[in-house]
Amino acid sequence: MIGYILRRILRAVPVLFLVTLVSFFIMQIVPGDPASIIAGLGATPQEVERVRHELGLDRPMLVQLVSWYQGMARGDLGDSILLGRSVSRAIVERLPVTLSLSLYALVLTLVVGITSGVFASLRPNTWLDQALMTVALVGVSLPSFWLGLMLIVLFAVKLDWLPSGGYVPLTESAWGWLRSASLPAISLALLQIGLLARITRSTMLEVLGQDFIRTARTKGLSDAVVVGKHAFKNVMIPIVTVVGITLSLLLSGSVVIETVYSLPGVGRLLASAVLRRDYPVIQGGLLMVAAGLVCLNILVDVLYAWLDPRVRFEGEG
């Protein structure tokens, strides 16, 4: 297994290289100039050009790219053009917000999505099954930004139960963090709960129709034992795949949700960097996000072997 993980890491190097290369050239051709933003609205062309020279933006693109790769090889992702600090520090400062929000949303997705899918599979083609799957379909179809705004209107403006924005760190107040993170986490989770519920239902129905389940029922085992002990473990492998995809979508969806709820996370940092053409933050942020997704994919593959010993990695007997 260690050999497999090392091979996957080596294969990820070209992927990460391609991510940084594409992001660099896209930002170069997109209209906009960070030097104009720094110089101000009333700056003369000479002042803008002076800022461009100080930032090194007047150098050829290839020279800028090679310089960035040289810094990355030393563990230096560069300095933010507009924040006045290193990219690594800016990302690390905001990473706890994004991770806590994504994990909160993942817990909600797992609990509600799996529970809904299991209950629907135990009562197929009944009103409960149809109601749960209809709600799941609606949840998958809703745009995240619209859903976030509607939740703000309902729970923050109309009912005044939860704050409409802002963030309280978990280290300062657990209750404050729960209140500030609940609406954003629900906004993220509702989009993924439907997908997980539908896949859980279809997979559970397939497993419940297999011979070993019928044998367990003929032995007089209760539904709780049949589902919990025999069926659920066989459902977990496809669910693990969906969970890996779900966490990836939650991390990427944080760009929109953090902007809607004014959360100081990595997603909002990247969104702001794109709007203000902060090239080092965009490149460094995309690199770290891509590296995180690669690690997540490797973790999902390792979980396969733990859940099902029949799974073998390539190169193993």
C-alpha cells in the first residue's frame, strides 16, 4: 500500500504542474491590472508603470513563470500583491475557516443524506420514498448562492435566529462558532444531501435484493441487524466514493458561500484575488487546493481496501 501511495503522489506532480501553468497563463490574458488598483483611480500612466516595475509585472511572462517555480521549489509561494504578506501565511490564516465549514457541512451531508437514503430504500415506492427523493432532487437543483440568500432572508432577517454573516472562531466560542457557521454549512450541505441520499437509496435497494440478505432474513434476523450489520457495510464502498466527491465539491463551493456570508476563508480569499488580479494568491491558492484534492483521492482509495479486503492495489497480488 505504501508503494501505491508513493506512485500516486508521483503521478500527481504533473497534475499540479499543469494546474499552476494553466492558472498562470489564464490570469495573464484576463483583462485587468493589479498595478492600476494599487496606484489608485487618479494615478497617471507613469505612476502605474512605476508600480508595475516595482511588482515585476513588466517582465516577460516566461521570466515571471520561471521565477515563481524557483520560489515554489524553495517552499516560497511568493507575496500577495495587495495584502502585503506571504501567500502561504494568507492561506494558512484562512484555512481553519474553510476546513471547519466544510467538515461541518460534510457531517450534515452524511447524517441526513445516508439516513434519508436508507429510510427511502426500506420503504420503496411509498409516500415516504417519493417525498424524500423529491426533496433530494430539489436540493440538488438549487443554486448555492440563491439558496444562501434565501436562508439569510428566512433565518436571519425574518426569524432572527442566526446571524446573516461574519465568523466566530471555534477557539473563542463554541456556541458562537456554531451559530455563525450553521447557515453557511446548511447552504453547502443541502446541495450534496440530495446526491448522497439518491445514491444510498439505489445502492441499498440493490444490496437488499441479494441472496445473502434473503438468507439472513430467513434466519429470523431483525431488519435492524440485516440492514446495520449485513447490508450497510456493502453499501459503504460506493458511498465512500460519493463522500470523496462531496468533500471536493464542498471545498470548491466555499468560494461562493464564503462570499455570500462574508466569511474570512480561503474561498473568499481566492474570489477576492481573482477580482483584484492578485496573481500570486491565485496561483498559490489553486496549487494548495489541487494538492488537497489529490490527497483526498488517495485517502478514498485507501479506504476502499479497508472496507473491502477484496480490493487490491495495482502491483499487488
